Amino acid sequence: MDLRVFYQKIRQIEAALAEEDVVVISLETPEGGKAGVPSEVRKAVAAKTIVEGRARLATAEETREFRERTAEAVRVAEKLAAAGKVQVTVISDADLRALKSGGKKA
């Protein structure tokens, strides 16, 4: 393939992409690439993988579903991280005795 034509195709596809970050769907490749895996990439990377035949641009529906799943995964991860936090309060001996004796402070 002529390199000039290759890079011209990349520039054309990149110019046609409206958003800076786009979702692409992988295609099966002879090197073992798995088909159907969505990824969100910069438009320069998307254009290159499309020209190389390693991916295709995701449809609007596929993009929406991917971003919804990603947002849900982030929410779940944040919830798990918050649940794993341990809160510790340091109190003095006098306050501990006061708590044990029913709230009366000496």
C-alpha cells in the first residue's frame, strides 16, 4: 500500500469524525484480534484502526449502550470503594470511661 494514500485515508476519516473520543468495535484479525469488542478511543486512533481494518465505527446505539455500561461500572466501583473504607475515631481514656458509665463525664 502506498503510504501517501494510507495517511490520506486516515486524515479523511479523522476529519469526518465529529467527537474527539469515539467508540469503535473491533474486527477479527489474522493476528488473533477478537471481533465485537467495543473501545472508546481518540479520533486519531479510531481513524488509524479503521483504515488498517482492525475496527469499525460503532453505531449510535452501540455507542449509547457502551457508555451506559461504562457509567454503571464506574458507579459500582465507586460504591464498592466507599463500602471498603473504614472510619476510625480516636477518643481519650476519659471520654471512653464517660461513654461506658452512661455518658457522665468526670
